[in-house]
Amino acid sequence: MTPEAKDFQAECDQIHGLLRDRDASIFEQVTLFKKWTIGDIIGHLHAWNIAADQSLNDPEAFQSFVTIAMGQLGTGKTHTEFQRVYFAGKTDAEIFTEWAVYYPTMASRFEASNADQRVKWVGPDMSVRSSIIARQMEHWAHAQAIFDALGVDRDNADRLKNVAHIGVTTFSWSFRVRGETPPSPKPYVKLTAPSGKIWTWNDEQVDNRIEGSAEAFCQVVTQCRNVKDTDLVMTSETAMEWMTHAQCFAGGSETPPEKGLRRKAT
């Protein structure tokens, strides 16, 4: 069993609740994430949900998806251009409806699966548990742009710990993706959960630590916020350097947003 699939579904449910009763024109609204529209974001989430589901349940279909996707992206096309090809002829509202129907059944399939089973991905193989948590992380990260664009305050829950854990465990990746050697030791991370609980990672150190809200930490490691726009407190050069270019997602090196760029609309 993979209980983390329930966290993935809850993350999707929150996005669905935010958008389901709005006019279809909402999908045309441009966000502060690379000028993607809300429709672009939903299309991106749905396409890669399909890929993750196929990696678990239909490896041949997954390989076909990857071949098409990498064929498009490898020739310089953007993710949004690939999505237009993949969802040819479908409106953003239709894609949203498909996504809303698809993710609950996908979550059920993941929940019923062996959490330690290995599945293929575009990069290295991963466990079923890691796969569905990665989907939760991507939904949480991209949804931030939607909440911001609509000027809505986000109500986080303690399922956010999955995202924070990915952020902590990709410390070394955040340096290697930039061609740099990860410094040592890793900073102590102490975060306040949405519920008020305290979450910690790594060996406790007085002079090498990061403290603040779990929401702010997750916003930084997913590059939804510049660290200078958060309440995070860093007490070492290593901690500051990490938070300056943290990247918990795969792919090439990405530059975090400049200070003040990613924010809630007023």
C-alpha cells in the first residue's frame, strides 16, 4: 500500500475546489510562472499525471509518451507547446475536466500498489512512493502560481511535509545540477508545520541551520519564491547558498525568481 497517494489526491482536490465553479475564461489568465496561463498549468499537470500513471500500470505506453515528449522538448519546443500537440484540439476547460476525473482513479491505483516497487521515469527509476510524492510536489508548486494569480490565500495542511522532505533530501542535487560540489555538512533544518508542529532534518547545529515556516521553505525549494521574500532564517554561508538556488525538481538548472517577482495578486 502507498498511503501517500491520499496526500496527492488532497493536493489535487484543493486545486479542483479553487477552479471548478469558475467561468472557462479563468484558464486564460496569465500567471507569474513563466507567463503560463492557468490552463497551461493544468495541462502540464494532467499530461505528467498520465505519464506517472502509465509508468506504474502500462510501461509500454509510458515509453511511448516519453518518446513523444522528448522528441518535442528535445527539439527546443516548450512544455506548453508539447501539451498543445499532446492534447490536440481540446480546450483548456475540457483538459481541466479530464484532469479532475483522472486524478482520483490514479490516486486509487497508486494507493493500492506496493510503495517500494520501482517504476521508470524520464530520469532515474524511482519507487512508487517517490513517484506519487513527486506528483504531489509538482501540484503543490504549480498551484502556488494559480493561488497567486487569483489573489487567494492558501490554506496548507501537514501533508506539506512530503514536499518539505523532498526539499531537504535534494540538498546535494541543488548544487550538482549547477555543476558544483555540495558543501558539507548539510544544514540542520527546523520548520514549523501548518498545524504548529515542529519538523526537523539533519544533525542539529547551532551555526549551520535553516529555520522558519514549512510553507516558506517549500516555496523556496520549488522556486515559487525568492528566499528574500520569506521568513526563513539562515545562519551559515552554506545554508544561504543552498536557499539562494535550491531546486528540488529534476531537469536542467533553473534560476529562482528574483526578489519580489513571485507574489500574491492584490
